[in-house]
Amino acid sequence: MFTRGFLPPSDPLISLPPQYETLNQLGKELPKLLVNRRVRKEVIQADFPNFLEESDERVLERAFITASFLTHGYVFESEDVAQKIPENLSRCLVGLADKLGRPPVLSYASYALHNWRRLDPQEEISLNNLALLQNFLGGQDEDWFVMIHIQIEYQASKAVNAFCKWLENPDPEGVSWLLQDMLESLKHINATLKRMPEKCDPYIYYNRVRPYIFGWKNNPSLPNGIIYEGVWNEPKFFRGETGAQSTIIPCFDAVLGITHQDDPLKVYLLEMREYMPKSHRNFLERLEGTVSVREFVLKMSMEVIDLYNEVIMELSDFRSIHLQYAIDYIYSQSQKSNLNPTNVGTGGTPFVDYLRKHRDETRSFLIKV
């Protein structure tokens, strides 16, 4: 089912069919329009297509990428943050969101999972063979930031395939190979994550990449949410794009038996599932309804316990690296306005506290003998 981890089974469409040329053209022009602060002018004048009769999921995903990027470009084009999304764009965006079962806002699925192409279709998915389909401003730092996430998703495929087998037969006999596959995936993931500073500078990320991926929930610059004109009369509050909307790490938690205390962090993590593709969300829920390997490991040999603990520590390392990047790339930067707060994540959370707590909770599941 998930041959490439949680990346789509077929490469995303590079562009939309001719009948959707309005979106194609505005998507291509978005970086130039943002630089010249012309996004709002062009969006208001645009005749956006209707996707009510469209059934091709690849087309819908490609359209949702462009529509959500345009929406965030429109809202955050200038320091005078837009309080409303115009009716023509609202109807297009909400229609696509309804078909795909996700909120009408830029989420991780559109920002990363479906936002790539291979430079050489004959070569594998890798950092030196990837290009983004859609950017905000563009440039090496923005591309690298997103491509790191895409590569991580691909490198999780071995673990995700192991999770699929575990769902079919959660048997003690399979615990060792399952843990080995999880460990191998995590080691590759961490090696890739450590490469973030190679081509993504903290200052550039904070000032050129991050400002456009906020949402309108717990956002200091949009305390009253945002109006989707022609769709809803009341303002809506949706969270911004964040890696917490990836399904990889929650799956690791589920299989390892890692749980989180009933507190605001847990509520937030559960809320993030609403932003995941439906098939990913359903898969995660199935995993959580299956016995975790921890229940078997507790009764097994020291060799298996050591392997389980090694996986726990590798997952903890992932969260430690993530925490340090959050400090370096965001918390330590110089805030100039509420448009780009250093103490609130793009998902609208006190991210340093949450990430530290997440890491510490992971380590608490080490088996002591």
C-alpha cells in the first residue's frame, strides 16, 4: 500500500491539465508576484476553475498545492496581513479541500508530500534528484528545507512497509525484524536531518521561508482567524504547515508503545491528524489499535530489549535534532513583528516546550533491566 512510505505511489503531476491553466500560470508566477507585492491584485482578478466534477486525485492534489500556496501568498504578502480570502479563491480552495478531506489551508501534504518531481525520472528519489513543483520565493534554502522532508519521507519506507506487515500479523516472531527495519530507517532519517544546515541557513529560513507557512490559529498576526468570503460568514481558525502533520513519527510511537500525557501537547498532536491525508490517518489509527511491540519485548531476551532501546534512543535523537534546529532556526532569531514570532511555531504552539517534552517522554519508555 505504501511502497514509498507516505509519499504518493506515483510521482506527482508536474502541472495541471490545460483546462486549469489559470492555476498553472499563477503558480508559476507566484515568486515574482510576491517580490513585487502583486499577489492580491492578480488573485482578485483571476477566474479560478471549479473542480466539482474532477475525480483524478493526482489532479486534485496538484491543484490543492497551487491554490493553498496562492492563499498563503495572498494573506502574508505584506505586513498588512489579509483578514479575508476573496470569494473566487475561497470557493476553489474549499472545494478542493472537501474533495481531499483536509482543511482549506496549506498543510504538510501539499507543502512536501506531493510537492516534488524527479530531475531524472529513471533515478531514485534522492536529495540530488529532487526539485519542488511550487515555491513561495524560491531559492536554495527554501528548496533544501522542503526536500530534506521529502527525502526523510522516502527513507521511512522500509519502516512503513514493516508496519504494514505488523498489521497483518502482530506476532512475537516478527518483533526482531520489525525493530531492525525501524532502526535502519531511523538511522537514515537522522543522517538526512543532520544535513539541513548544508544548504538552509537559519537567517534565510526565518526571514524568507517561514513567514508564508503560518496558519490562522494561535497566530498573533491573525488573532481573530480569517474569513473565507462566499463560503463561511464566520472566521475560521486553521493551523499552519508543520512537520507534526507527517504520519511517520506518530506511527513509530504507536508501534513502540510510546504514549503521551493528557495535556495540551497531546491535544495538539491529535488535532494534527486532521491535516493528514485520509489514508495516512486511517493507517495510523489501525496501528494504534494493534498490539505494540513493547508488550512482547518486555517478556523477551536482553538482545531484543537492547534492540528496542536502541530504536527508542534513535527516535529520541531525531527529536533532539529537531529541537536544536527549532532553537537555532527560530527561537534564536531576531523577531521584528508579530508576523514571524520566535516563541510560536507555524502550527501555533510554544514549540520549544512541546519538542523538549516530546523528546523526554520518548526517553521515558526505555526499558530498564
